[in-house]
Amino acid sequence: MCCKVEVAVILDFMQRGLRLVLTLGCVIATFLPGTCLGADWPRFRGPDNNGVSQETDWSAKWSSEGPPIDWRFAVGTGYSSVALAEGRLYTLGNEENVDTVYCLDAETGKEIWTHSYDCAMDANEFEGGPTSTPTISQGMVFTMSRVGDLFCFDAQSGDINWKVNVPDVTSIRIPAWGFAGAPWVIDGLVIVNVGDAGVALSIKDGSVSWASADKDSGYSSFVPLAQGGEDRLIFGSARSYVCVDARTGTERWRQRWLTTFGCNAANPIVVNGQVFLSSGYNRGSALVTFKDGSPVLEWKTKDFQNQLASGVYLNGLLYGANGSVSEGATLACLRLPDGKVLWNAEDENVGGLTAAGKYLIAMSDDGILKIIEPNQTGSKVVSQCRVFDEQCWTVPVLCNGRIYCRGAGGALVCVNVRKSN
């Protein structure tokens, strides 16, 4: 009898251990790049903040019919991209002057929760609606409206932890096209591109931790830069690209960058401690290096201009949407060390751009999803399919074998590109 009990205990212990190993294996698989489960995409430009996915278990080559469309969902007018974590997708849209924050099941498109609030559509030389992308962190979702309404939601329930109108509590003005940068979370702070050099609030209650001067912000999101032993952030203000200590808001340096209408919208790109800047309106691009901690322009050119869409650095080359979006920005390739534009594909209009492996994942400005294989001499379209018939300036997102595409009119489309298909 005693032996039977001991055997039962041992078997139970082994079964528990096996379950633990399997569980840990699943968790590890979720976070290791290149695994079948992929990684979350918790903020604008992804976990590595560069617009490049590490997923490998997806198919770049499709049949002539195109890949399966898993679901479609109307989210309203706007340019917010999507953030994804733990099988849930978050984005924003506007209908009849009401913003709505959506939480959807990423696999099925089923609505899990929403929250709506009054906010003007404010079409101003574009369709209008929200332009900032949600940020997911520590079980919370942070969203920012164009007039500065910053929300902290419980990611699971949709309950509001707190809400703050940042311009009201800081007496900082709203720029011409409203706020567009995605929130950044670090060490108990959520930081937003408001004012001359940002504003930080406590993630606990939304109280202001630090704030910058009452000047127009730019429209870019934040890019982290490890420099001087500090965690720093680079982002566009209306007249400069600014670098601050993320925890204190102390300005470390700024590169004067005057763009028509103060429209510094494309994210900086950090490569090996150097910083690439670009904007439209005939301003162009530049590479910033550093001497004794101060920025120095290594080169500048007007031949490569990212007006709205941020570029991607892939396999030693930089690719981006070159030119005015109103005239059709085209895919171009730049060599970073000297700023030479190697080619400009005038037949490839780009509204949003991301990358994975050796491929670019591009949305045309009229709703065609394309997989493009580029190199230093040119580009080749590997696959393409039309996903909607509306304007698109929003970056597509590859996450867990699906590409999520967003149109300005409200079409949100989930394209299944898993290898199993």
C-alpha cells in the first residue's frame, strides 16, 4: 500500500514537471524571435522600435488569388496603426466626431471592448481622425487623441485607470495637425510628444513628472538611444529633432531641423550610434554623428525625403517613401554612410512600410499590399494583393503570421500569411 502511494506521488510529480516544462516552452517560444508563435508588436514600429519584424514563419510568396483574408473590421476614419499583445489588437478610429479605442481578438477580429469619447474629426488637408498608435505595457494600454486626451486603460477589461488632457494640465499648445506621436513607457513614466521637448506623466495616476516649453511639438514618435550612460529618447519637435534623458526630461542635445509647417513626422532611425533624420517639403535627409557628445551633420541631401512614413534600415541599406504623399511618395533606397540615393522606383507608390527578413512589406497609397525584395540595384515585387480601396498612409504590421492593414476610411484587414497556408 505504501509503495503504491509512493509511486502515485512520483507519477504526479513527474506529470506536474512535464506540464511545467511544456508551459515554459510555450512562454519561451512566444518571446524568441523567429519561432512559429512570433512575438508581440506592443507599440508603434514594434518591439525593436525600427519597423523590422524578426518573424520567420510567414510566407512572402502567394498564389495569384492572394493569401486568405481572415477578417475585416470597420474602425472609423483615422491613421492609427495597430499594437498587439497576448492575442489582442488595439487601435483607434473616429466616426461623426467621436473617437473610439478598439480592443479586438487578433485572430478572429471579434470585438472584446471599446471606449468612445467626443473628439473632432478635424479633417485638415487629410481625412482627419486619430493619428497616434496605442502603446501596450505592463498590462495597460496608453492612447493619445489629436487634442491631447491621454488614456490609461486596463488592457484586459478596458477599464479606465486614469485620463488626462495633457495640454490642459501643462498649458501647452496643440500643433496644427494635432498630436500624432505614440506614447512611450519607461520606469513608471508615460512620455508623450507634447510641447518643445515632451511631457512625462506617472503611469500610476497621470500626474505630471516633467514637462517642456510651450511650443509646437512635431509629429514623430520616440526612438530610444543609449548614450552617455543614459536611456535617452530622440523625437521631432516643430523646429528640431531633440534628444532628452527619458527619466528627467533634461535636454541632452538638439539638431535644428526646419521643415515647412513644422512637419517633422518621420521617426529618426538609429544605426550604430548614428542618427538618420528625414522630412518632406523639400527639406531632405541627413546623418547625425557625434563629437564630444554634440551632434554633427555627416552629410545632408534633398534627394531622399520621408514626409510622413518612417523608413526602415534593412541589410545595410535604408529604404523609405520618398517625396510628397499628395503626389505619390515612391520607394527609394539610400546608402547610409554617404547619403547616396542608389535608386528610386517611380512605379512603386508607398503609403506605409515595414520589413521582415530580406523583404519589405509595403502598403501602396491606394490599398495594395506588396511584398518587395530589394537590394542595392533595385527592387522586385514578389507578391501583391489588393486589400481595400481607400487611401493608406498607415504602416502595416506583421505579427504571428498575419499582416494587419489599415485604410484612412476605416478598413482594418487581417491577411493570413502563415506558412501553413
